[in-house]
Amino acid sequence: MQEHPDIDVLISEVGPRDGLQSVKSVMPTEAKCAWITAEAGAGVREIEVASFVPPKLLPQMADAAEVVAHALKIKGLTVAALVPNFKGAENAIRAGVHKISLPLSVSETHSKANLRKTHEQVLDEVRRIAELIRSLPEDQRPGFEGALSTAFGCTLEGPVPEDKVVQLAAALMEAGCNEVGLSDTTGYANPAQLRRLIRLVRAEVGEDRLSNVHLHNTRGLGLANALAALEEGITTLDSSLGGIGGCPFAPGASGNIVTEDLVFMLDAMGINTGINLNRLLKVREIVQEALPAESLYGFTPDAGLPRGYGRGGWGLGQEAA
Ligand code: ZN
């Protein structure tokens, strides 16, 4: 993985994966590539570009290897992908990704319903993937994150015990992940819970092994949660351009936190993400054109930037476009 000493917070764009896998429309490969290029051009350093799942399950991701091949040509971009199992990891590694992320649902009911696997079966996949990674030459090994999904509550089980999250974080590390992340898959998290869980997990696995949270804005708490995570020392935040994907449980609500709104908040606070907000806002045109039937979300894009933004006292002084 690449280090970014010149920025304060790393925004990891997950729209091409989390967003696109939850919309009905299939985005053409060229449009995905144009999106990734434009967003990297706006200064985004890490993009989760695809999910390596069987195309018959998710036709939206059938071009995963092609999209990765394109993204790898972009200098300075960390190319990440989601993998559900060993087979997916093999394909992602063959495609050449820099980072893979494997979800482990803390709710075992959710895990069985979605991946048809118990916790122990998922951990077995993790062990096999870790072994595969270790067999590669050192400079070709991707980063390997275990993503604790439904960490803040589950639509099937309801509340998720915090000690279960901690226990599974430890199990993921023991099985061979380099780091763990906390995912609010269902949009249940609140800032107090987020702070508590970050501290508990870090006390178990080590501070430097939990640097990323994945938040949804289902109930409008996305940015409040992001701020709570930052104040706990989290340095990587997942978000999605236009918050695309929606949420099947809350019609009209956006899915992931909206990258544009997150960048606006951080920028206005003087926290450097390395992203040019004016250029980022323009990337929406590519996505909207390729997905005419989908809604894009975001308060900042709707309201526009404040008067005088980027000229002293407002944000980091990025040039007006
Ligand atoms: Zn998500």
C-alpha cells in the first residue's frame, strides 16, 4: 500500500464497487474507466474499483479485471477491490490489485444469508488467501483488509454485541489480515457507538491495525459518524461519489456517505485530503450520464459552494474552476 505523508485524511472512493453493485443499471466499462480517471484526476488517491464476484450473481461487476487493468495505469492511485472468498482473491490478485478487502459479517445470520458461510468458514477463506499472499514475492503482495460488516447492527439480528466485533477483529488478524476495518453496512451507527467500538477494537488488535471505517448515510448520521471517527484518529474514510447505490431499507436515503459532502466538510475545516472539490463536482456529470435512471445525492452539489470559497477563510484555498 502507498503512504500519503502529504495529506491528513485518505478518502477511499467506493462508488464503482459499493455504489454500482447496488444499482440495477449496469454501467458500461468505458464509463467506469472514465469515472475512475476523472476522480483520480481530482486528487482521489484510493478507489475500490470492483468486486470479484461471479458475473451471474452481479452482472454489474463482470468487467472487474478490465476495470482494474485500466485503473492500474493511473499513476499514484491505489487500486482496491472487494473479494467475497478465495476464488475472488485469486482473480483480484491475478488482475494486479494493490489491496483486497474481504467482508466478514459480525452477524452470523447475515453472513449465512448473504455469503452462505458461517464465521468459521469465512475465516478459513481468510487463511487460504493469506497463504496465497505470502507465497507471492514481497513486492507483489497486496494489502489485505478484513472488513467487519454489520459491526453496528444488523437488519436481521438487530443489535450486534460489541465483544463479538472485538473477538472477530482478533480472529481476522490471527487468520492473516494486515488490518481490519469497521463497516456500518446497515446505516445503524451513531457517533458515540463508533468512538466506543474504535477504542475497543484498537485495544485488541493495535492502534495501527484499524485505520479505516466504512459508513453509510442511511439515517443521516454519516458525516457526524465520520467526524467522530476522525477524532478517534481514523485516517481513511470510505465514501461514494453522489452517494449512489441508495439503500433498499430506506427509500430516498443515500447509501454510502457522499464523497463531495465529506470533502467539503474536511476542506472547510482545513483538513487536507489532496482533493480538488471543483474538479470532483464535475465528475458527477460522467456518472449521471452513464446512469440516467439513478439519482445522485449530495447537499454540497445541490447547494453549490459558498460565496468566496477557496479564497481565504474558506477551505484550503483551492482554485475556483
Ligand atoms: Zn457499504
